[in-house]
Amino acid sequence: MTASTIMIQGCTSDAGKSTLTAGLCRVLKRQGIRVAPMKPQNMALNSAVTVDGGEIGRSQAVQAQACGLDAHSDMNPVLLKPNSDTGAQVIIHGKALTEMDAAGFHDYKAVAMQAVLESHRRLEAQFDVIIAEGAGSPAEINLRAGDIANMGFAEAVDCPVILAADIDRGGVFAQLVGTLELLSASERQRVVGFVINRFRGDPQLLRDGLDWLEARTGKPVLGVVDYLHGLHLEAEDAIDRQADIVDPAGHSLKIAVPVLSRISNHTDFEVLRLQPEVDLEFVGPGEPLPAADLVILPGTKSVRADLRFLEQQGWLESIRRHCRYGGKLLGICGGLQMLGNAIHDPRGIESEPGSSRGLGLFDFETTLEPEKQLRRVSGRLMFENAAFSGYEIHAGVSSGPALDSPFAVIGERYDGAISADGQILGTYIHGLFDESASRAAILRWAGLGQVREIDYFELRENSLDRLADELERTLDIGRIKSCLKLQEPTNP
């Protein structure tokens, strides 16, 4: 028996597709159905390392957790990681294949579709249901030819589609009707209903609009999902700089994170925004770096370009001044590479071939290599002997004397560096703050006395269950299951 597939598409980017997919995955899992997520094509700089040693979008890793599964590269067979406004690294089945501009990838879509269908066939053979997620909008006229992300995939696997819209943005009826009108006849027929997402207020005030929408389109509204405040699921890409996660009263440690032009895996810091003792600020372009106890240089897809970006924003000098006055500095992945003497890209892995001078705070150099390092790792920090688990995603190989004073030990090898005065740390490891022990050790190093324990995995579990509860309350799950040819359980 092969799996049934249903696809969640959105009228816009950030319409809540990822969240709805995760929630439906958890709803079906709780009913004992073997369910898996899939996003045929994703464009994101937040990624995760899979159980098969590949790289996929971060949101698919969260959806895998919703299903009670290890993340696998088949869940996101095509991942695009932008390294400029017009180009991106193309990752197929978890492995970096090449760099392409938009026109080049458009020509490559027929090949990419075969990879997508291959992954779908493998998932079909293992699960009862696949909840697939679209990308952006299915009504982008300029992207329709050769589409693999939305209706092109749905038509290829012959699956029904749920169209989602974000009412919080306004214009929800125009979004839904306009999107439907721009689809072909066969694509419109494939849409089995609408979900209106992020609703605030009295649902009775929406009733007339819903009746009009159903009469106008002949499609049912499958549900109106409330705006869920404080839902802690990692973002696909965008940083929510306005998030008000904890009461600022009582903050005793200030952390500043410069938002680089190609910042990647900023999800490393989501749990720090939940830490009651921590005030974490993402500092955007044109903004001065504030006074802080700790500055974190995050990962980046284009480390040499973002070194120039740091200088253009005036942040390099601010970081040097921060260190002169005794502030702590942590570099993660690309941030680690920036702390060394130089970064070499002789093969043009991320940009034009060449070298860039680093901050010179550690005595090592980094060379970018074609083969990306993708690992799930665990070990112990060299200070406090704190246990950690995390993952590595990097093309750079660093070497030099500073690495003789490592940040962490992983089995029989070492990672990163600690400065002689203990003021600066650097590591290739993402996800360090997810673990309570390593998060507490780093925050104590940064100057925090008492660190309240947060179980971040359990927090995500609770958020997924809360989301599933909301979808069971507001969506017509029976009708959705009938589209999947699944029988609604009968009461005894």
C-alpha cells in the first residue's frame, strides 16, 4: 500500500503553511497514523542535519519531530540556500550540488523534479500519509513554467491541495479568490478547501465573509485557526525581531547578535529569547551595536561578504571596542571563521575566488572546501565539562595554533578555540543552546550567575501538542481525512 498525499499551499509566503503542516502531522500521529512531512523545494538559510547525513530546511526538521521521526533528506529533496540576491547553493537529497543563479535553476527544474519524485516514492513506501508543504504562492505567474514547489508537484503526484491564507495581514478574501482565479482549471479543481490562519476576534463576525467565499468559489472553508501567541516553533527563515517572549524585568545578561546579510541558523538563539535572565537583541542593518555582556557572531552562508558587511555597518570596530572593555565574544560557524586571521576561497565556493582578512582575534586561518561538513555531534565543553549535542554544517576547514586550545571535545577530535584570557570562544557547533547543560555553562561564562533550566525539546513538544489541539478544535479533520481516503474513527 502506498501513502496518500495532501498538500498545504499558501496565498503568500509566511501564510502559516509550515505551522499547519506541523500541526496536521501531530494530529495524525496522535491518531496512530504513520505520517511524514515533505517540502519538495525550500529556500531557506535555517537548516538541519538529517539522520542520513544530509541537509534540509529547519522547518522540515520540526515537522519530523511532530511526526515522532528523525529528520531525513527525503523530507526536503531540493533546498536552495541563497548566497546573493540572484544566486543560491543548490542542495539535492541533502548534498550540496552546485551554485546557480535564478535563470540557471529555472532550466534545471526538470532534473530537480526527478529528485523530488524519487523522494516522494520512497516516503510513499514507508508511510500511510504524506503532508506536503508548498513554497511561496502557487500563483506566481513568472514561476509557473516547470514548477516543482507547488501545483507542479501536486499535479505530478495527483494529490489534493488545501489553500491557506493569513488573515492577520488583511485582505484574506482577496488573497484566496485571487489565487484561485490565477490557477489553471485542473489546479482549481485540485483545491479541496481553504484554511484561514491567525484569526483574532469573534469568529461570528467572520461568518458572512465565509459564506460569501464558499458561494463565490464553490470550495469549503475547512477551518479558521486562531492566532496562537507564544507558540515556540523554530522559524523557517525570517527573524521575528519584535517577538516579546519574556518580561524584560529581571534581565541580568545582555546579548547582542548582529543580523548579517546572509545570516544562517539564527534558530540557534531562539531558546535564549525564552531565558528569563537574558535580554537578547538582534541588531539590524543601520543600527549601532549596543552595549552588551556578550556579542555573538552567528553563522552565515557568505562569510567573506558578511565580513565586508560587518565593516560597512561599523560593527567590526564596535566588536573590537567591546573586547577592549572586557566584553565576551562568541563566534559560531561562519562567526568562528571571522575570528581568525584569514578566510580563503580559492575555488569560489561562496563567491568570487580570493581571500579576506579576518578579525585576527584567533591565530588560525580557514579555507573553504567543496565538500561540506555535515554531522550530528555530541561531546563535552572544555570548560565546566558540560555535555552538549548539536550539529555541524560548514564548508570551511580551519587550522592554526589557536585550535590547540579547543572549545569542545567530540569523541577523539576537538572543535573550536578558547582565547588565552578566556574572553573569546569560537565553535563550529550549532544547537549548543538547545541543551540545558551547555546553555547554562556558556551563559555562566558570559557572566550570568543563576541560570533557570529550560527543556527546549519538551517546550517544542508542548507547542506541537497545543497546535494540534487547536487544529482539532477548528479544522474539519474528518473532511481532510476523507480527502486522504482515511476513515474517521467511529465511537464505540
